[in-house]
Amino acid sequence: MELVFAAAIGVLAGSGIYLLLRPRTFQVIMGLALLGYAVNLFIFGMGRLRSGAAPVLDPALGADPALYADPVPQALVLTAIVIGFATTALFLVVLLASRGLTGTDHVDGREPERE
């Protein structure tokens, strides 16, 4: 399970970095989103990957912290998802306004030369 999880984080991070290096603004925004998803998965994985662990205290199990899921990474990822969605929406609005003013979505403001 951990190997698949690590591979998913690596693929998302690699794809995000590749898209960040592209010249078009939309691809840069998608790269930032993929990189954000990779970081969210990484933070979520830091809370230990366990299935069947109770998220709240159960009187029958006692007070041993090893028996429970860690709620802090889950709360951090939930907050990061909301903030990431809001910033992506803001970037897309700025992209549309920039494209309307300049007529292109290229990072340097000019279209690449055709061969």
C-alpha cells in the first residue's frame, strides 16, 4: 500500500513540475494544482496509513494513541483542499482577464513562432 501511495505522490509531483515549466499560463496553473495534490497526499500519508482505526476515542479500547487515527493531517489536508480550490479559481479568473487584455495565454505575452 505504501509503495502505491508513494508512486502516486511521485507521479503527481513530477507531472506538476513538468507542467510548471511549460510556457502557457493554463498549463502552469494545472501544474500548481497537481503539485498541491501531491503535497496534500504527502501530508495525509504522514498521519500513518491505517485502515479500520477509530478516529475518536473508544472507551472499550482505552487511551493508547497507537490505536487511533491521527486527526491533525486530515484537518490540514481538508483546509489545504479548500484553500487550493479558492486560489485555483482566482488564478483562472486572472488568466481569463489577462487573455482578454493581451489576446494570448502565453507567459511572456507573445505567441511562439511557427515552424
